[in-house]
Amino acid sequence: MNPKKLIECVPNISEGRDLNKIKEIASVVETVEGVKLLDIDPGKATNRTVITFVGEPEAVTEAAFRLIKKAKELIDMRHHHGEHPRFGATDVCPLVPVSGISMEETAEYARRLGERVGKELNIPVYLYENAATEEKRRNLANVRKGEYEGLKDKIQDPAWKPDFGPSEWNEEVARSGATAIGARDFLVAYNVNLNTTSTRRANAIAFDIREAGRVKRKGHPLTGEIVKDENGNPVRIPGKFKGVKGIGWYIDEYGIAQVSYNITDINKAPVHLVFDETVKSADKRGVRVTGSEIVGLVPKKVLLDAADYFLTKQQRSLGIPEKEKIKIAVKSLGLDDLKPFNPEEKIIEYQLAKDTRGRRLIDLSLQDFADLTASENPAPGGGSVSAYIGSLGAALGTMVANLSSHKRGWDEKWDYYSAWAVKGERFKQKLLELTDADTEAFNRIMEAFRLPKKTDEEKEARQRAIEEATIYAIEVPLEVMQTAYEAMEVNEAMLREGLQTSLSDAMVGILALATAVEGAYFNVLINAKDLNNKEKAKKLINRGEDLLKKARKKENELRQEALEKLHPSMTNF
């Protein structure tokens, strides 16, 4: 089954102060069915707002068109001033592939949107990044060079004729400015806060970090003669990171200078490294970094990678829950320096999951989970309970690994235990996901049984759906068995080499994981008996039997080991 095609759109409008206008412009996004408005992030000093929404390509491009149209109606560029470079009411409108769609397909949607905006709204449109029509237009800085003030001459220059829309200056164009529409990967808009008001110092730091670096000069680095190449172009000293654009500015709203970055490649320029190198560059100039801020949304990976980086520097275990990692990243990067940082609002994956948050079994309290299991509802049943028991077993092994990594005197072995904790955390999370998957599998079977069966065609389709749902309902507990069995290795290692005062915790985890394997096996059996394809049923059952035998063998071996250590007279019990 192909994943649903999803793209993100992140238009930047040239209004960051009039909240009524901002709301009116952003609200048109929600008039398009199937589009989810994720974030509205206004900035007073930049006089600019970043709006983020997501959905299927056709719906997103329709929403983007309506937003650009509304921004043209409400924003007059003739009166706009702000710290951020800009040349239009909707300054930029990038499309970003999220899932099920290639960059080239996304770029084609950007081109179609650009053509429609140019024709129907009479706005000069420049295509950039992966949608660009020529190499020099890929870079947004080139497209926007001269900003709004230079736009009159730019659109009339044959070399910079807009890709779509008018190339003559008139009152309508003067009001709307131009719009850059493109397709790109995730971009992180990231500002680092400084304890200075000097834009000169902020710019100097930006030059150290950004890909473009600074112009090379003879003699004095600021006033010396510019060094040029054989073609007469200035020679540049590159900065530390590729995929980073940066400038320094003063933010009146906060009373400080910032280094403002656009990170276009989070793999080549991870946020945490950009932050740390900015700290070093600032320190050389007697400036202190007080924190940073993320404008708009950020992929979860950015903060998890940052947490791992800072935990590693502290020689602390990386195998801690995701929520704790996010907290560490926020504090380490100082993301709450200027205003509170709410992960539920700022992390794109959390925003996309909001519709399902609260409806999953793993979102319930322990009391509610137990009550729901005890109710007249047939789900959650034994399969979900088996998976949840397994997650607790994996959690106990992870706990022992984390405690061991932090034990005084074992500092040289912190990374060994951290590696086990990371494994355990991965198993724990997988089993939690399977807790819901098992109930979903049961619901699929119930939905298949409710299908109509009046005609022969309906009966055949219904039977096929029941068979497919039943196979899925067998595959899920088999995955529980496999995951729980594999997770036993973490507890086994901690039983033997972990903190011995927590030996009982490791052993309880092993018993819980073995129970998960056995419990899930019974769910394999009860669903396999209803399969019409008996050969398929036999193969699935055999897989389950093999896993059960291995889990029982390991459980018995480790029980004996634990008893020998704790109570030798009880061995062979």
C-alpha cells in the first residue's frame, strides 16, 4: 500500500505586527478541506510571519493560492519595513515533500502554483530551489537580491524577468511586490541570541558560520582591498558549514542582536553544531550566547540529535525517553531564553499526531487502561496486554542500563551501558506501538465482518477483507513475540554485567518479556484457526512456536542464573 502523499507549505508573509491581518490571512488555509494549519509564528521586529500547513498536494496548493491572494489584498508593500530581507506581500512560498512524494513531483506542483499566481493574481513570480528554471535562480538570496526597493528595476531586466506574471512596474505590482515559489527540503529558521546590541559583531559571527563566509581582503580584514579572481569576482573565505545562510541583526522587540540562520541541510549542518560553533565564534569577540530560537516548526530529529550530542558530551546515557531528550535539547540550546518553547506546538511530528493523540491506548493512564481492559469492550484484549507487559519488561532492562551508566566508578563504561539503554528504549517504544496495533488489528476484523453481503460480488469482497484482516491480526502478535524475544538480550546483559543491586529489576523484566511472548502466541493461535488458507496458517503458527521455544529456553536459563546469585538454595526451583 502506497503511503499518502503529503506536502508541507511554509509561506512567509510581510506582516508581523497586525495580528488581525495575520489571522485573516492564515485563516483562509482552513477553508480548504484536507489541509491542516500547523503553526503561525509572527515576528514584530522582522515584520514577518511564518505560516505552516500540511496536506495532500492539490489541497495544499489551493490553500497556498488563497493565502497569497488574501495577503495581496491586505498587505501594501509600499509601506512595509522590517529587519528581514523581503520583496513581496507573500515573500516566499516553499513546498516541502513530507511523505509519499518525490522532490521532482513537489517541484512540479510549485511550478503549477507559480503559473496560476502569475496569471490569476498578476503577481510577479520567481521559481527557486528545486523548482527553478535556471541555476542562478535556485538560490533565494539571488532571487531576492535588491529586495522590494530594487524590484522595479529587477523585473524589467531581461536577465531577471519573472518566471510568471507581469514584468512591468505598475501600481498593482508596487502594492503586492513579488513572490518566490519553490520546492525544497526542510529548512530550519534558527536565530541565536547574543548579549550585545551590535549588529557588526552579530554579522561577523554569521560570516564565520555561513557557507558564503566573507569576502577576502588584503591587509585589514574589514577595510583592506578586496581580493578578486581571474574573472574579477571577489574571492570568498568560506564559513564552517555548507547549507547555512546567515546574517546579523538587531531585534528591537528583545533589545538584543541575533545571528539569524537558515539551515537548508540539517545533515551537513546540524543545529546543535551550528549553535556550538556560534558560541565559540561569539566568545572570541567577547560576546556571550544567551540562548536561541526556532522560527516556525522543526523536525523532531533536529532536537533528538541535539540531545544525543549534549548527552554524549556529558558522558550520560542516550537511552532515555524521547520526552526527556526533548527537554535536554531545549535547555542545552536555550530555546526557552526569549519565550516558552512548547514541543507540542513546535515539533512537526507532534503537530501531525495531534488528531490521534488521546485516542491511543498508550495515551491512557494506568488506571484508565486497566479499567478499559476490564470493561465490556472486547478490545484491548490479551494481545494488547501482552505487548504492554513486554514494553514494561524492556523498560526495566533500560532502567538498569541507565543506572549502570551513571554509577560512580564506572565512568569509563558509560558508553557501553548507554548503547544497551538505547537498544532497550527502542524495544520499549516498539512494543508500545504494538499495544495499539493489536487493538487496531481486532477492529479491522470487526469492520470486515460489517461489510455488505447481499450480492455475490459483495460476499466475495467481504470474505477477502476478512481473510486479509485475519492475517494482519496474526502478524501483529507475531511481531510482539519477535520484539519481546529480541528485547530479552538487554535484560540478559544487565543481569550479568549491570548494577547488581538492580538484578531483580532485570529479572522481572525478563519474566515480563517471556510473558509477552507466550501471551502473544495464544493470540496467534486463536486468529490462525479462522484462516481459510490453512497452509498459510500453519506457517504462521510454526513461526510462533519457534519463538516461544527460544523465549522459554532463555527465560529458564536466566532464572537459574538469577537464583544462583540471589538465593542458591532455590536453584532448579
